[in-house]
Amino acid sequence: MTAAISARDLRKRYGDVHAVDGVSFEVRAGEFFGLLGPNGAGKTTTLEMVEGLRRPDEGRALLLGEPSWPRNPGLLRRVGVQLQASAFFEKLTAREQIRTFASLYGVADERADAMLAEVGLAEKAGTREDRLSGGQAQRLSIACALVHDPELVFLDEPTTGLDPQARRNLWDLLRGINAAGRTVVLTTHYMDEAEVLCDRVAVMDAGRILRVGPPAELAAELEADSLEDVFLQLTGREYRE
Amino acid sequence: MKPFASLSKAMALGLLRDRASVFFILVFPLMFLALFGALFKDAGVSRATVVQVGAVEVLDEMPPKQRAALDDVLEIDRSGNRAEALEKVRDGDADAAVWEEPGGRVQMRVSAADPVQAGNVGGVLRSIVDRASIAATGQPPAYTLTGGQVEDESLEAIQYFTPGLLGWAVAMGGVFSAALGLVNWRKKRILRRLWLAPVRAGPVICARLGVNMLLAFAQTAIFLLVATVPYYGLRLTGDWWLVIPLVACGSLAFVSVGFAIGAWAKTEDAANGLAQIVVLPMAFLSGSFFPLDAAPPWVRSISEALPLKHLVQAMQDVLTRGGSWSDALPAMGIMLLTAAVFTALAHRLFRWDAT
Ligand SMILES: Nc1ncnc2c1ncn2[C@@H]1O[C@H](COP(=O)(O)OP(=O)(O)O)[C@@H](O)[C@H]1O
Ligand SMILES: [Mg+2]
């Protein structure tokens, strides 16, 4: 069975900054995979190269067995992406947003409305994008990424900035997505989140992957009590911006 | 819905729900039309003022119809005192003073301060006197001259302002909505999101263009409706409907200019600033707000190089001067050329990301 994702030696530089400095990893179909790391570790850049949004300086990524760069519309139909900052059309309501995105994939309005209900936003369908709460906006953004029923879903820090209730609420949603058979890749800097959700995590810092494995194994290997301790042990305790 | 239709709808709603852009793009030019039309309502024909002292038979005995025609060009005030009348002419309050002396000798005095107006008044009065003399002989005149002005309609302000301001409105709507729309979509990461969807650039660009053309057509319809109400009194000539393809081509050209600005600008403020710098001087130099007939030659040669000048002129020709295809086609060609140049420029400058 082909891996859902196979990334080989990805590198990206911005001037003197090695944003991503030789990253390789594989994700199996149906897996819930986490990219864990402090701010600036290179998670977003890695994800964007894997998705085919940015051209890697070196290395390449295969999604579902096909290269993600150059842009491949056939592949894009099978992949769903939630960008780090939500990308919404200005002044449009939740329903109008998701229907617009649905149309780009040839998906009917009814299916878009059903997706909105699935993330619990049926009552907010008529609310404009800028009047949704943080959690509602994230759920809408995820719904827009899922509207065409992709096999592979990328979520970049979906829970950052949410209150605890909204985070728990979103976890249930993400578990459901994975349980429905989709491969999910998520970036986060919350340990509890990775521990609860992910089958495997890759701990990243300074553009490199430091360790990959199931959260419990990593903790055992490093004789740490929790993933949080693993993380601190691997990435250091100094304060970061 | 197809991507083209749904993206058009998303753009149109985004635009129409933004009060500032509706005001700026649709209402603002209309306010100018209403205001300029009213301010310059009677400014088209500059009538000469003549002070008539006492009775002057050729003027007093004029048939009412001729008298009405005369009123279009001459305003005749009456005065009982010749010295006072001459004083008015000297001060520039009147252009000429006339009185009649025994033996049918009509005397006229003008001021040398305004020789053009003096010449006009002289010509008009002389023709009145000549006609009266011929009529007095009881013979039909041996020679007659019938004439009119080539651009007899275009003297009125509304005939000038409607196409001029409409051209400005089309340019402004195209440049601003395309430039700000592109920067906004980049800033809000919608461009990135579209990259990740199986949609091609064609429907995205055509949606912007389509929305803008519809807006420009709506603007044209409103302009023509307002300008033709009796208060403003716009009179359309023959093939005025050629304004529709002209507006379509103009919209294409100025949306391209807007794309180039939006591709270059990193922020909405920068896009807004550059769009202002482009549109406003261009509108002034293209004769959108006032005629450039009296402008120095170097100004007029700059103006010739501006696409808006050709659009405004062609719209004037077809709307109010009886122009037809031969006036519209060259301007359409210039608009399409402008569109090609700026689309290529936009393509070179285009960026997906703000950083
Ligand atoms: N477009 C860009 N231009 C310049 N530097 C960038 C750009 N994107 C990211 N970087 C830099 O690359 C590094 C990794 O960033 P990013 O992938 O966003 O990290 P993370 O998502 O883990 O917070 C950071 O140092 C960031 O400043
Ligand atoms: Mg990030």
C-alpha cells in the first residue's frame, strides 16, 4: 500500500534562514500524524511544501503516490487543506463561504450545507465571516477543507487561540474525521493535543525533525513522564519569541 | 454552480456589501454628474449683453419667433440714458450699447476690452439691420445663407459632462476594484487557497472582469437615466448604444491596469495610493472634468497618450455628437491594446504571497 505522504529531504531557505533543513517522513494511509514544534520550528513551511503550495529548494514530497509539485489539479481534488490563518472571502456568510469553496471542486450546495451542519455551524450559516468566534471560524475553515471529501487532510494549528471548551469541541471533530478513514496531518505546539489525537508525532525544531514515533514510545524512550517533558528535553527550555 | 459563477457571486457580494466601495465606485461619480450638471447648466452658451437706449425699431418690431432666436445669443437690457449705457460698456457690465438716430441709423458702441464678444455682437446686429433693410425694399433677398453649428448639441454642459464623467467612473471602478480586490485576496490568503483547489486562473480573472463589466454597465445605465431627465436635458444622438461596447472595452482596459497595480502593491494602502495617483491625474488630463481645447500643446500631447482620453472622446462622439463605428472602433482598439500591455505587466509582477 502506498504511503499517504512520503517526504524526502525537504529543504527551504529564506535568505540566511534555513526554515526547513532536510526533513523526511512518511505517513501511512488512515494515520493521524502530528508535527510538533515551537513557533518558528518550520512546521508551516514543511506542510506547505508537502501540500504543493511552495516549491522546495531541494527534496520532494509524494502525496498518495504522486508528486505534489508542480501543481496537479487531479491530486488537489483528493487533498483538503486548512491554512494556518483562515482564508475567507470578505463579507460573505458562513454558508456563502463554504458553497463558494464547494463549487471550486464541483460539489453541490446541498453537500456544502450538510458539511456546515456536520461541524455544528448550521445555526451560524447566515453569519458573516468577521462575526464568527475564533472556534466557529476554525470549524468553518475545517469544513471548507473537508467539503469535497478528501482522502488526506492537512490542518495547520487548528486549535491555536481557542478557549479550552472550543479546543475539546474541535478535538472531537478531528477524531471523527480520522475515524471516517481519512489521513490527517496536523501541526500544533500543544502537547496534550498531540498526545490525545495523534497516532504518531514528529518533533521539529530549527527546521529539522528530532524524533518520530507514537507519543507513548517517545516518552518511554526518553524516560520522560509525558510528551511535554519529551518536548522540553528535545527543544530546550529557553524562552522563544 | 461553476467556479466562474460562484467566484463572480463571491466578488460581487463582497463589493456590494462594502458601503465604502459602493459609495466610492458607484455613488461618488454620480454625485459629480448631478452637481456638475446643475452648476454648469446654463454655462454652455455665453450670451452677449446689449444695452438698448430708447426705441430701436429693428429690434422692437421683430417678429416674435426671430426675437426668441435672438434671445439665445443676446440679452437685451433697456436703458433711458445713453451716458449710463456707455458707462456700463466701459465697465464691462455690458458688451455693447445701441440706439437709433433719425433716418434709421442704428448706432452701436462696443468696448475694445473683449474684441471677440464685440465682434459677435457687431455681427449679430449688422445682420439684423441688413435683413430689416432688405425687408423694407419689399423684394425677396437675392442671397440667403442658412447655417448651423457642426456641434450644435455639444455646447450644453450636460452633453459634455455625461461622457466625460462616465469615462472617469469606468476607469475608477475598474482600477480600484481590481487593484484592491487582488491585494485583499492575497492578504486574506484566498489566492493561496485557490492555488490548492483544482481551479485555473481563467475563471478567477474572468470573474473579476465580469463583475466589473456588469458594474460599469449599471453605472452607464444610471448615468444616462439621470442625465436625460428634463432638468439636465441630455440629448442622445443616433448610435449612442455604441457606448456599450466602448464601456466593455474600457472596463477590460482599466481592470488590467488595476491588476497590474494590485500585483505590484504589497498592502491595500499602497494599492489605494497608486490607484489614486494613476486615476485622478489621468481623468483631468483626459478631459473628464473640463475640456482641454484651451490647454497648452504639451498638455494635449500627454493627453493623447492616455487611454482614458480616447475612451472619453469616443463616448462623447457616439453619445452626443452623432458619431458612429468609425469613432468607436479606434478607441476600442486602444482599450484592447492597453488591456494587453497591462495584463502582461500584471502577469510579470504577480505574487501569491504578501511576504
Ligand atoms: N515567507 C517567508 N519569508 C521569510 N522567512 C520566512 C517565511 N516563512 C517562514 N519564514 C521563517 O522560517 C522559519 C520557519 O517558519 P514557519 O514554517 O512558519 O514555522 P512554524 O510554522 O513552525 O511556526 C521562521 O524562522 C520564519 O521566520
Ligand atoms: Mg506555523
